[in-house]
Amino acid sequence: MTYRVPALIMARAGRMRDGLQVLLATAPQIARVDLADNASDLFDIVRNTTPLLVVLDTNLTDTRILAALKTIKQVQPDTRCLVIIDNLYRQMAVKDAGADGVLLRGFSAIEFFEMVKAMLAQSTLCPTIEE
């Protein structure tokens, strides 16, 4: 049996968010993709729909990303958070704030899909993921 789960992207409108949305929409593990433009929208969606995967793009300010990660992990500790970073200096900060996975901007679609699959496999709310 294949399990499909909800996902959420928090990123500024534009190419990156559009690309992430297309990638997630084609992932066999993802049932639907919600979009958040800001932290307020993000928290409303996390509380009301319980996405099992949240993708955050660091094109937002560092403090907003770090605060969003910490809040998501407090409200929904089993939600898996993937952060897209633009330089390696941010990696430790986002990991310390609760990121379950980090990808450096410029990643391949294969890297993205492998990361998503591995992260969802770690979730206790998501039974075995099959392709």
C-alpha cells in the first residue's frame, strides 16, 4: 500500500517556490501541497492540516526561518522540516533550530526526492513509504 501525505512549502512567490511545488506534486509520497507566503500562514496551516513535510526556503530572513522551525517542532514535533540553504554557513544554524534535512540551493531533482523519501521514512506518523 502506498501512503500519501500532505506537504507545505514556505517560500516567496517565484521560480524557487514554483519549482518546489512541481517537484512535491510529482512525488509519489505527497497527497497535496499547500503554500505559505509568511510565518502566520505557515503556523495556521501547520496547526490545521498537520503536514508531515514542510519545505522552507532561506530566501526569507534567517531569524524568520529559525523561528519558524522552532515553532513547527513545538506544535507538531513529528513534522519533517527540509530547509533549502544558499550557503553552507547556515547549515548548522538550521539543524540546531530543528531542520531534519538540509539541501544546498542548486540541488538535483534526484537529491530532492531521495531526501524527501528518507525524511518521511523517519516519521512515526507516516507508515512505510512505498513507491
